Amino acid sequence: MARASPVFLHFKVDPKVEIAACLDIWTGYDKEAEQADDDFRSGKIDRKAYDRLGDLRQKGEDAYKRCFTERAEAAVPCRSKPAGAIPAFCRAQ
């Protein structure tokens, strides 16, 4: 029996959509993660305390994705899309 190879799809959004509020959320988690790493390495917190923080970088990425998903539709300029590539939410406008 032949095994199927995984297929990876990559989609590019033009123009690039950046949502400052979402980036701020992600940056905040990254700063917390860096501080936790520094505190652990310097001995300010022990392994148990460090582990209780969880994976702050992953939490930040997840929070960013939730934020982006909620706000991306409003951030995409519908009028700048070529005729054949207009997303459904733009067609409704």
C-alpha cells in the first residue's frame, strides 16, 4: 500500500497585514519569557517556579493568533484586492 506524502500549502497575504495590538500582545509574552529565562539562569527562581510559568512563547503565539483571527478581516483593505482574489468577506461589503 502506497503512503501519501504530506502536502504543505503556503498562502501569502498581500499587502502584508500587521495589527499593532496583536503584535503588542506577542511582544509582551516574549518579554515575560526572556525575563523568566534570565531569572532561571541567574538563580532568582528555581526550576519548579520556572515550570509553573509554562511555555510563555507558545502562549504568546497562541494569543497573537487569536487576536489576529478576530481582527484581520477589518484590517484587510478590500478595495486593494485584484478582481479574482476578493475574499468573501469583501464581496459582502
